[in-house]
Amino acid sequence: METYYDPADLAKFPEIGKDAPGLAKKFFDYYGAVFAEGALTEREKSLIALAVAHAVQCPYCIDAYTNACLEKGSNLEEMTEAVHVTNAIRGGASLAHGIQMRKIAEKISM
């Protein structure tokens, strides 16, 4: 095995329910409802999912939602912008947590 991540495994995702079919059904029903057209379009939801996939760094999700975005009519510019939004939020969150570091350091330094 060259890497832990095998793109072929994405197609096997439904198999996760083999030993817990009731729970899998509940998840997949919920998942389907979440991604159905609603106040947000399916395209918008796919862009959000693509951004979140990058935030949680799931290569399977990145593959799936890259494809979903393209299928729903997004373009590379929109998708790239969504990834930059992810970066801004992750970077900002790291800096915001720096306040905790400063509080501790300042307390100890007193």
C-alpha cells in the first residue's frame, strides 16, 4: 500500500452499513435530506461541503464534493474561492486561539 488513502474506497462508502444497517439507513436518510434542495440550492450546499471537506481534511470528501460541485454547475474559480474561505477561517481560528497562549504566557511571566 503506497498511501493510507485509496481513491477506490470512496465508492465503498455504502458498505459502512453492513454490520449496522439500521444506523446506516438513518445516516443516509439524514444525509440525503440535508443535501436536498431547500433554502440553499444543491450547488450551494456542495460548495459548503467542499469547504468543510478541506477544513476537516478528508481526502474522500474532497474528491466527492469536487465532483459534486462540478456536476451541480460550479466552476474552478468558485471552488477555489470556497477553499480560500476555509483557509481564512482556519487561519483566523488559529490566531484567535493565540489569545489563550498570550493569557497563559502573560500570567506566568508576571
